[in-house]
Amino acid sequence: MVSGNATCLWDIQKTDRISLTATSYRYDRGEWYYGLLSITYPDFCRALFDEREFLYMYWGKFINNKNEIKDKCINVPGTKIVFEPFEENMIFDYPGLPVYGLFKMELTFKAYNKQSKQRPTSVCTEIIGEMNRLPSKNIF
């Protein structure tokens, strides 16, 4: 279950473009190994509020104060994002692959100025969860 608020403290400019790279890793025999998924959003703020994007479907649609923060995104220190409580169930179809066990998603945010020069600080966090294989669906 995901719920609560997030307050942005990252000291960047309101006009900066933020990119997000999400990379998955699986845990096996005491080590984290590169997983099956990796995605990059060159413009995180646009994708967060675009109903056609995965980022919106799995995260953005649960933000209660979208209208208040849409212009600020996470670029303005002190911006408070309010989430409605939600359970994150992501379902992926990987036929034939043994996908189960402990996984983590590493999220790296980078800021770029108007000249597309990367800012010296970035933000990295990770989400750890369990992946389970769903029973096969018989199509016949």
C-alpha cells in the first residue's frame, strides 16, 4: 500500500527539465543483478501528467493535488505532493521467462538547465518488491 505525502527539497530551477531513468534488478544468491526492465523519461514532468504514459498510470493518477503542482512539478523546493492511498500491482507478460522473487526498481532523477547541461546533483531512490508469476491463461 502506498500513501502519504512527498515534499520536494531538491534545489534546482523551475525551468529545468528533469529526466527519470528506472532500472530493474533481481535479487539472487545474495547479489542484485540487472533485471528485465529499464525505461527513461527524458521529460519526467510531462510524462507524470500525460494519461497515455505508464508513469501516469502507475503513479501520476494517484496524485490528489495535480492541478496545484502541475506547473511546479518537483522543480520548486517545498512543493508538496499528496497521494491518495493506492496499492501498486504491476502486471507484465513475459512468456516462458521465470520471473519471480525479490526485485527492486532503481529510480534516478537528473535535472538539466535550458541549455541541456546536467545539474551537479541528482536524486536516486529505490523501490523493493516481490514479483510472482500469475497462472497461465489457457487461450483455447
